[in-house]
Amino acid sequence: MILGYIGVGALLAALVLGGFSAVLSFWAGAQENAVMVQVGRRAFYAAAAMIVVAGAVLEWALLSHDFSLAYVTEHTDLSTPTALVAAGFYGGQEGSLLYWALVLGVLGSASLVASASLGVRLAAFATGVMAVILTFFLVVLVLVASPFDLLSITPPDGLGLNPVLRDGGMLIHPPVVLAGFASFAIPFSFAAAALLAGRPDSTWIAHTRRFALIAWSLQTTGLVLGMWWAYHVLGWGGYWGWDPVENVALMPWLATTAYLHSSMVQETRGRLRAWNFSLVIVAFLLVVFGTFIVRSGVVPSVHTFAISAIGPWFLAFLFLCIVFSVVLLAARSNALGGHVEPVALVSREGAFVLQNLLLVGVVVVVLWGTVLPLVSGMFGQQRVVGASYYERAAGPLFLVILALMAAGPLLPWRRAAGRVRGGLRGSPSVRALMWPGATAVIVLAALVVGGVRSMPALLAFPLTGAVAATCFTQYARLGRGWSRMPSLLGRRRRRYGAYLAHLGLAVLVTGIAASHLWQQERDVTLSPGQQVTVAGYTLTYVGSQDRQLADHTELVAAMRLGDATLEPARATYAGLGGQSLTHVAISTTPVADVYVVLVAGNVDGSASFSVFVNPLVSWIWAGGAIIILGVILGNLGESAPALESVRRRVPAAAST
Amino acid sequence: MRWALPALVVAACVGYLIYTASGGSAEYYLTVSELRSHTDSGDVRVAGVVQADVQKSDGGLHVMFTEKDGTDSVPVDYTGTLPDIFKPGITVVAEGRLGKDGVFHARTLLAKCPSRFSTTPYTQ
């Protein structure tokens, strides 16, 4: 009871501080009053501190089973394991919004600490924009979705967590994805502040790229973990269903991927300023839009979200953000232009621009598929698209992006064409392209000889091979200057980290393509002793038995695969209206996963199974890990001089 | 300006891909009553609540049940793995087509999955 009051008090204090920080920062920025700017920034830190207090109170209430709070009652019960009780913090609508505000407050504060060097106005406006976003979340938390609402009667026990969510995945996937979502607001705040301050040069890029990269890495991790969780828990043999909930997490990721590449063009060549602003802004708008559509129930999804009062609030906020962004970009369009030589088509920056256009194209494809039910519903009968739409529309675009990943890093900056004068073979870029080209041809030949005739496979695998070859040639060049390697690695860390991330993506895409194109499935009913063979893997059904556990019963089947025994099971929760839950059994090798789902057991001892053989699925998880490793190695503890040199390299841009 | 043409080409390709892909695979999302009057061929999706008459056969791999939405209902027949939470009372989305026999033959069956954001309001 008392915890509820403390929580509400902390949220109210945070709301007042956040609003104060927003108003003061904008005013002080306009006046260039350095003292007041600092006060505004400290008010933001204080608001963040109050949110931390509120978060701590909620966590305390959960762990101490304070069922006087409606939120605690609705998401936990006494039998829930402690780790999952703690996860209840972000397990419900209200708590997840508080978690969001918490991440924004803490990461936002971290980004503001070093912002003073950006100049009074930019720092003040960045604080202001961030404080407005934070205040919006606090208004929602206080007025419509408070995690501290009290029940009039304290029940003896809570309702508990849905069994599907009683899983380790619950501990890692939601917090990472939500943190990713929350952190997209930081690059947006700095971009908007740079535009407001009339300083559309590269200073904001150097400062915000790091936070864009944090948001991107969190989102990458969140997406891969989400796939991993869905694959291991849901039992349909797949990991990605193109559901609106997945799509809205993918779209800001795509936009930020584009930004991370195009921002390099601005850093090194001072180009694409308006474009970079737009990408950062679009990524944030997609986050707000996504939050609105998945939490308001306007789009049919297999995930049912509680239809709550927050929908209209997010819609209003989205509308406000769009108007603000469009007006801001339009008002500064003159300053964003400028007399710069155009980007050459065949050059490193040309590849970046084309890759950007294609990524935005994928965003458009995914966005259209996601909102089609909404749009078609307005003009008549509601229509929906399934996975095949996304595959057919986005697949070709992804293939061209892969081709660019193979060729782009080998092209020189500025113009490639000028260097070809000495004969095509003599050109360094053409010679460099030989290795990925040869790899692609070898992979293609191997596939054709192996009897593969599917067009997507004949395109995807040679291209991922070429991408990997490109990364290896870059590392080989590094290896040739072995003695200089430490210093080269030090100076170009970001670059070699990026190649590792590219390599990871090539591995990940190979896994996705193989498991998607070559998945095999069989549904069978077997009596004990009978066998089934799928894609060369023979499984023998040994028998099944019932197990009685604390809160559920479990039917466990034993399947022999070679020397190993797989134990797919089906749990039934009597306490939850007899809801059943499958426990998938997976035998993983680098070549393929054998994925067995127990559908049902019969009275005569026979049992029905769905058996999937999913090639190269483990490559997806490995690829995701390599990507993150590349980002960390390339950027962790990046020294300040690296940022300085970036700033020095773009003096022309800074003077406009 | 040099980029206007490539940008237009990419935009045209994206537009073409969206047009052809959604033309081929967009499905109508219908209520049970709309299903009766729907004449287009091709698969549709129908959402409704599973009624208590669920009959399983073939070791649980084949199922027949009635899907009800408001006042209208339709018998549904489906072969394959059922979603975990499938039981009378939950909402499912069946994807398939209505046969001449008046039975909806579902190719896939999706259950509305209990998300981490779904809350069962506590009633005292």
C-alpha cells in the first residue's frame, strides 16, 4: 500500500521535473543562457533519478508480493519463480512503459553529460527535446497507465504469468527490445536539436552516432533473441512470422542501419546532411508509430495486446512528432542544401547511397504490409498479407543489398571510374572485386552441381559467399602489413569491427536462407518402436510417460536419434483452465536442427509428432553474435582522438 | 540531380514489387457473416471464437470445430499442429476457404497469442 503511494509520488515528481526541464531548456537555449541550460540539464537528471526511484519501488513491490498493487496482482503470483517475478517489471503494459521511461532517462542523461562541448544552444535543445519525450511518457504513466494503481481489497495471491512466458527468454528478450526502442529517442533528440539550433553540420553526427549504434545494437540483439525465443518456445518450427509486432521492431532497425552507413558519408565527405537528419527522425517516428499500432489493436495480430487507453495518447504524440519533424526539416531546408559536388554513382559513397535507398525501400515494403489492413479497411473490405508478400517484395531488395555489401567496401571514395584509365585489370577496385566474384561463381557452381535449381537459393548463397569473401580480403590486406597491424587495427578499429559485423550478417543471412528454403516437415502418428525418417534423419519413438510437477502435468515422449534421446513434451496447466504448452525438443548441429514437437499422446500408447529438419538454423544465432562482437570490438572505448579527427576532416561542413 | 534517376528507378522497383506481391497474396480478413456473402476465389482469413464442439481425430492432427463470431458460426476443419493455447473459448484466425459443403477448410490456424501485454482484469 505504502509502496504504491511512494511510486506515484516519485512519478509525479519526475513529471514536474521533466516538464520544468523541457520548458527551461528551450527558453535558456533561445537566450543562450549557459547557467540556466545547466539547470535544465540537471532537472533532466533529477527526473531520471525519480524514475529510477519509481522503478525500484515497483521492483520492490513485485519481489515482496505486495498484492495491494493491481499491477503486481495481475502479473505475478506466489508460485512464480523469483527471476520471473522480477521480470514482471516489464511484463505488463504499465510496467513496460515505466521501464521505457527509465531507459530513456538513464541513457538520455548519459548522452547529455558530454553534450556541453556541442555548444550552449545545441545542448539545451537536445535536453529540451528529450525532456519533452520523457514528459510524454510520464504523463501517460501518471494519467492512463499507472503501474501503482491500488486494489480496494488486497487478494491473497496474484493471477500469475502466462505459462508461455514462464521461460528464460522472458528474462532477456523483452528488456533488450524495449531498451532498443527507448534509445532511438536519443539520436532523434540530437538531430532535432541540431536543426533547431541552426547547426546542421557534423558535430551532432559525431556525438549521436555512438548512441544510434547503441540503439541499433540493442535492437539487433533484441531481434535475434526474439527469433531465438520464438523458435525454441512456440513450436511451429520457424522464428519469424512477419507479424505486425515483429515488423515494427524491424523497421526502425532498418532505418538506423541506413543511417549508420550514410552518416559515414557525412563524416568523411560532408554529404547527405538532409538525408541523415531524415533517417534519424524516421527511425524515431517508426518507433512511436509501432508502439501505437501494436498497443492500440488497430491492426490484426496474433499477439493480443490489452486494448487500453494509451492508443489515442500515442496517436496524438505520433501526430505531434510528425508535424514537428516535417516543419523543422522544411524550415531548415535551405541550410541543409549547399554547394557540394554530387556523389559519384560508382564510388564508396555511391554504394552507401544506393544501399540507403534500398533499405528505405524495404522499410516501405514492410510498412505497407503492416498497415494494409488499416488502409484497406478504410476503403472497404479489410485485407491482410502473409509471409509470401514480404518474401516476394523484400527478398529481391535484400539480394541487391547483399550484392552491394560484397562490392561496396572494395570501391574507393570519390570516383572509381577515374582510376580505370590504366586498363580495367590494373584498377585496384576491379582487382579487389575478383575474390568475391570468384567465391560467388564457385558457390554457384557447387549449388548447380549439387542439384539446386531454386532461383532464390542460386542467388542468395553465392551473394553471402561474396560478402564473406570481401570481408576476408579486407582482413587479408590487414594481415599483409603484419608489423603495422596493431597500429592499423587501432586507427581503423571501427572499420574492421564493421567488416566483422558484415561477416556476421552474411552468416546470419545464410542461416535464414537455408532454413527457410530447405526446411522439411512431417506430421506423423507413431506407436512405440516405430520410426520416421525426415531428410535423412531417422527418429525412433520409444514411448511416453506422464510426470506430475508442482503446478502442471507433463506428458514426455522419448525419441531416439542416433545415440541421443530427444524428449519433446506437452505440459498441461490445470490451474489455468487446462491450457497446454509444448516443450520442443531440438537436436542442434552446425548442419541442421532436428526439431520435434509432441502434438498429442493417445490412449493406446501411440503419439503424434511434428518433425522439422531446419538446415543451418544455428548459423542465425552465431551470425547475430558475430555482428554484436564486431560492433563491440569496433567501438567499445573508442578514444576521443578518433572523434576529433572526424571533426577535423569535415571543416567545410562545419563552416556553413 | 545525378541521383534523381537511380532514386526513381529504386522507387519504381519497390512500387512494382509491392504491387505484384500484394496483388498475389493479399487475403481478405472477414467476419463469419461476411464469409457467407464473399464470392471471390482465393484464401481468406476468418476470425472467431472456438465453440465447445471440438472433435479431434488422427492422434490430434485433425480437428473439427465450430467458429463463432457474434451470432454467425461456421464449421471449420483443419489438419496439422494445433496452437498450444487452442481450446474452446479462445479466438482463432483460420486461413483457408469455404468449401461447397459449407465447411471452412483451414490451411493454417493461428491462435491469438497471449502476449506479455495482455492482462486479465482482476475482478473482485
